[in-house]
Amino acid sequence: MSHLIRPSFSLLFLVLLISNLLIACTPTPTPEASTPDPAETQWLNMNTDYPVPSAPPAGLPAEEGKPVKVILLLGQSNATGSSICAYLKDNIGEEAYAVYEKGFESVRINYCLDDHNATSNGAFVPVDMTCGATNGFFGPEVGMAEVLAAAYPEETVYILKYTMSGYSLHHHWLCAGDRGSVYEACMAFVTTHLDNLRAHGADPRVGVICWMQGESDTTDFKAAHYYDNQVAFASYLREDLASYAAEGGIHFVDAGISDSPYCEPAYPTVNAAKEQFSKLSPLNHYFSTIDLGFTIHKEPEGDPDWGHYDSVWELELGRVLGRMAAEIMNGD
């Protein structure tokens, strides 16, 4: 007759106790190592190596400690610059295009796009047609520079441009409502170069943040959170940039997103959240690109890029942002 060996109750209890202790003592993984909840968090391993040239930025005032105007341009691909230069040239003519191609010496941009996919290598360079996503594409900085150069002919305006094409406010700029990986990388970029302006004797003052984003938040789930996320996002920006704030505070200028098929189904919810946010404070501003007639369906001809504004409207996006920024900085 065979005999079965049955573990005693005390032995089973001991095994379970040891297992529970091992689980309890296992360190919680870092966000990079964990598997994120796709509904709430996405943590990216961002490159935060931002070089600082040894030469001082061009255009600084001779008087040490004098305030200089700084504008932040943040967002996703329509802020990055994904509209086609050749179409703009065809639409406005060679003479007008040559002005933008030459660039604006008095409006200087320092940019890091798509996690270093395109950069100015830490330098403030004149805004021209080469500051977009890649060669042959341009962004709203061109229209901004046109307006700002005319508004401030006797001084240099500095733009810090940081964008992540195709990334959402809910998952990437924020992380479960807190500062996310894209936000932290952006702030490292911005503060590195604000500190560099200070190191060369200037007093950089951020008066305006321009925000062109939301296309990647147009699922029903993410859109439902957009208002709360925008409130948190702007609050973090103002808190973290408080020591650089212009007199009167930091204004947040927010562009609505398009009604492109890429923005279905929830672009109305995102735009409603943006408009609602603009009513919270006189420091918040919103304009509707849909109401202004911006188009996204004409270029390239016969096979339009439904995700990005047609070239003349990308230029106009920058002009609207530039006009609003100038009015704010002038106290109008």
C-alpha cells in the first residue's frame, strides 16, 4: 500500500507567509520600467541633453540686466511645422516668399522638435523657412516673426520652441494628471536656455506661451479629460516659470484644432474645453481656427495631408499668434 505525503497546515502557512513577504519587499518599478495603464499613463524616455553655445545669444541689449521678451511656442505637429514650403511659395509668389526665406534677424528662435529630431543646437537663430519638422516644411514661427519684427523694430524678441508631433496632453505632456515625460523634457529645455540668457547678462521675461495642440486628444476618453488637463498644465507652467514671468504674469494663448477627419470624433469636445479654459482668467486666450476658415484639405493637391494646415493657413496661424502676443506684451 502506497503512502501519500501530505504537507502539514503549518508548512503551507509558512510557504504562504514567505511568498507574501517577498512580494511586499519587491521595490515598486520606476515609471520607465513599469507597464503603464494605457488609459492613463505613457512614460517616454526623453533626451534631455541640451547644449548651450559658449557665445552669447545674438541681439542681447548692451545694458546688463535689461528685460528681454521671450515667447514659448509649444504643441504637436502643427506647432512643429509640417506645412510645405513649396506650396506657400506657389500661393504667395516668389517676391513675398523671399522675405520669409531671408528670415527675420530681430526675431530669434531656439528650437528642439520631436525629441531632437530637428534642433537649432542650442543657438538662437533668425526665424526663417528652415525651423520646421524637416527640410521643406515650416511652422507658425514664420508668421509670428513677421508680426513681431514689425511690432518691435528696435529690439530682439526670443522664441523658445519645443514640440512633440503626434503626442497627447493626457498621456505624454501629463502623466496621470501630473507633470509627464514630455513636460519635464520641455521644461529642462526652456529653463536651460532662459538661464543661459541670464548668464549673458539679460533678464529674460516670459510673457506669452503659445499652445497649438489637441489633435492627439480627440478620442472620447482623452477629450473628456482635456479641460482638467489644460487647467493642470497651465498651472504647472506658471508655477515652474514663476521666476521668469513678465510683469503681469504669463499669458496662455491657445489655438483651437481643426475639424479634420483625423480629429474625429471629439474635436468639438477638445475645442470646447479650450474655450472654457480661456474664460477662467484674463491671462487665458483662445481662438478658433475653424471659425477663421483655416483649411487642411488642399495640399498636397489630389492627396491632401488631413493632419496639417495648408501652407497659407499655417502662415496665418503664426500671424494670429504673433498679433495676440504683441497685443499682450504691449498691454493692449
